Amino acid sequence: MPTPTNDVIVEKIKGLEELINLKFEINGKDHDEILKHQKMTNGQVQRNTNYRYYLTGVIAVLSIIFSLVIKQVLAQGG
């Protein structure tokens, strides 16, 4: 096998450098898309979590009110 010259080696290294840079550009674009999607998804999860806390609070308040009403009704002789 013939020994490659320095010019051939330099050209191959430049080709590899171009491929690596292209891959970084593609990954950067993909990374931006992933971040954008993550922000949208996190917002949805946050709304669902807030809704769950709101619903839990409403149930707690209604439970207290109904227990007081039932206690009052039972105290009056039902």
C-alpha cells in the first residue's frame, strides 16, 4: 500500500472537519427543536398540576362544609 502524502492527509482531515461541523450544526438545530417542545410540554404539565391542586382544594373545602352541615342537621334531631 502506498504511503499517503501530507497533502492527501490534510485533505482527509479537512473533510472530517467539515463532517464534524455539519453534524454539530444539525445537532444544534435538533437541540433547539427539543428545547422548544420541552417548554411547550412543561407548560402543559404545569397546568395539569395546578388544576389538580385546585381540584384538591375545592374537594377539601366542600368536605368541610358538608361535614358541618351534616353535624348541624344531626344536632337538630335529623
